[in-house]
Amino acid sequence: MELRHFRYFVAVAEQLHFGRAAHQLGISQPPLSQQIQALEAQLGVRLFNRNNRRVELSEAGRLFLEEARQVLAQVTKAGDVARRAQAGELGELKVGFTSSAPFSSTIPQAIHHFRQAFPAVQLTLLEMSSHDVVDRLAAGDVDVGLTRPVPLPASVEMAELFREPLVAVLSAGHPLAEGSEAGIALAALANEPFVFFPRNYGSSVYAQLLQLARNAGFSPRFSQEASEPMTIIGLVSAGLGVSVLPASYHWMRIGGVVYRPLLDDGAQTAIWLVQRKGEPPAMVEAFARLLMQR
């Protein structure tokens, strides 16, 4: 039984006239009659009662018509699903992101607009370190990533979305918190204990802090480690040290903390959009386009 048999049968069943059904289908009447007879022979039932004056559906034909219409509707739906998936309007988009990425208004706005434009796409957001984003992207576990600058394998490419300054995070009672709204040099923190990410966490800001400190003539002393930025800020608030974080963390309103711009050259960090090289799937392309337009 072929799909055309269903189409031919439904056309005849709706027209109850072989000539009109053949015209609707764009074929001649004899082949249509032959195909209906072949369908009846294959099913072993008479679908139509016909004589020289009229064509009527048999009881079997009436019930078969309901099923045939459902088959054709399901085929149409399947084709629509395939076309929409090809266009990036259906499916799942897995986005790996570093923890600080959502704190910039650019990225939440892009995610909001993507969800509005593609409501049938399941958007799965996976938080991880920048190194893990790149590794899982290369492995095919995520479709697109948002990272801080990290080394990239040959299979992955990047586009810079934006840059933001690094800021010193100080407890409100710290001496440098007073009268330094214009910013401070990192060298002013040379003797301070630092609260920061663990070295093995994979934060690119770790390497950047070490380089900035080296340029300022000191090596930072890490007294406390925490994997979560909110924990770092909370420990600074408790007076356990100072820290350096991207300015977007300023939006985490934790009492007893102030943020001061760093005046050192290169005290900036970027957010990258990373994806696998080659022609991207339609969903990835649409998501990337929205991010680049923000």
C-alpha cells in the first residue's frame, strides 16, 4: 500500500465521482479506477458501491476514509516538522555558558528574543566553566557557548560579543572603599589576601588576574577559594579578603560590598560566542545572530 493510494481513495470518497476525482488529482480516469481496484484487492474489501449512475462509499469504505484522512494529515504534519526543524524552528538548542555571562543585559535580552521568535524550540541552558563550555562544544554535547577567553581547539571558532572592565571587590569597611569611586590600581591590593576561584576551576579571569598582578609587580596571595561568584562576594563582604571580578557582577546586590574600577592597562575581559566551525545549524545561526545584534 502506497501513500498515493490513500490520496486517490480520499479524492474519490470526497467527490463520489471518478471523473471529478481524476481531474482534481491531475490524472486520467482509467489509471485512477485501476489504482482503487488494486487498493480494494490488497485490502480484500469493497470500498465503494458503484453502478452506472452513482458511486457510494461502502461501510468499510466509510470507516477506511477516517483512517486514510488521519494518515494523510500525519504525513503532512511530519513534513511540516521536518521543514521547521531544518529552518531551526523546532528541536532543542543546548547553550553552555560561563557563570558571569547572564549578568550582562545583552545576553538575557538575546535569550528573551530567541524564545519569543522560536517558541517551539526547547532552550537548554547549561552553566559551567569556560574551559568546560569549549570542551563540551567540541565534543558535540552543547550546540553553542558563551565563554570568557580561553584556548580554543581547531574545531571551534569564536566571535567577541562585548568587553567589560574588571573591578576590585572590597568590603564596605575597607580603607580603599572610601573616596576611590574613580578607580584604584591593582598594586594597591598587593598586600591584601584574595578571595578567588580555585586554579583548577577553569576560570580565564584567574590567568588574567595573575598577569595583571605580575605587571603590577606582585604575586597575589590567595587566602580563600570559592567556585561560585556569589560566594566570593559574600566572603569579601565578611572581610576575608578582596577580589577581582568582571564588572557585570556589580548587579549581584550583596550588602557590605563595594566595587571599584581597576585602572591598570588591560583590566578588561570579554565574552565570546563560541561554536563549531563549518556551516551552523539554523537554530545556532539564529541564536548567534540575535546575540550579535544586541
